[in-house]
Amino acid sequence: MIAEVEFFTEIFEEFLGIDNQIYENELWKAHSIIKLMHTSDEFVDKEIVEEGLKIIINLCRFKECGDLLDSYEQESHPINQLIESEKTLLNSILKAEFT
């Protein structure tokens, strides 16, 4: 459990230290995923790896918006559900592909 806490504390601190530039955001994401994979052997709960990937990717999306807290507070969507506009687009693509 200590390894998980230390890992997430470290990546959050690094995340807060980067600017809102796409290049730095992508570098942070890549380094964090690599660090997660290297550290995963120390994790007691192996589902932490999946959760860690979700957290890293979602943090990058917030940084891309430019407003970390504002974008989260304005609109919150369940992680496993598509937004209606994305669902409509995906349905049309799949219908065109398979009909």
C-alpha cells in the first residue's frame, strides 16, 4: 500500500509542476505511464495499474483543456459512459462500416 501512495503522490506533484503546454503534458504522460509499469511489481493490488492509467490519462485531458478545476466542476461524466454526441458519432461510424 505504501508503494501506491508514494507513486501517486509523486506523479501528482510532477503533474502540478508542469505548464499547460502540450509537449510537456505528453512528456509527463509518457514518463508517468513508464513509471507506473516499472513500479507495478511493488503494488499489492494489481488493479491499481488500471486505475493509475485512467488517472494519468484523465489528468492529461484536464491539462489539455487548460482549466483543471474549472473543466472538472463544469461537466462531469462517468468514465465508462460515452457523451451523447460521441455516442451518436460512433453509432454512425459503426453503421457505415457494418452495413
